[in-house]
Amino acid sequence: MRAIAKTQKERHLLQHRACLTEREANKDKLNVHNEKIVIEDKAICMVCKEAILCNNALIYLKTGYLIHSKCMKYPNLCPITNAILIPPE
């Protein structure tokens, strides 16, 4: 019985974290000014070192790096510098 309660609690925490992450992303979208980013043909992802193609989903980090969205392991942590991207409230 305790294992079931623990699993339910973990699932609830994951859902809560996902909700908070989505809320932060929406908040960031409101504060972002549209800026033009030029991507060269030779651009590579700084995490996986693979080429960045025009049909890839990309993330331009506040730290100045361009990476594939699949390479972003944690939504609030730069995978290259470990800088916190979303300050805690």
C-alpha cells in the first residue's frame, strides 16, 4: 500500500513540476522580444556536436548557445555552463 501511495505522490510531483515549467515558459514568451538570429550552415549543437538543420527544433539559450531542444535535459539549467536559466521565485 505504501508503494502505491509513494508512486502516486511521485506522479503528482512530476505533474506539478511540468505545470510550473509550462507556466514559466509561457511567462518567458511574454517577456521575450523577437530578435533575428542568423544560423550559419556550419552551425553545430554545442551539446551533442551534431549539425543544426533547418527542420530541427532549436533552443536559443540566454547564455548565448544554440542547441537542439532534445539536448535540453533540464528546462532551467544550461547544459553547457550549468547556469540557471529561470530564476526561482
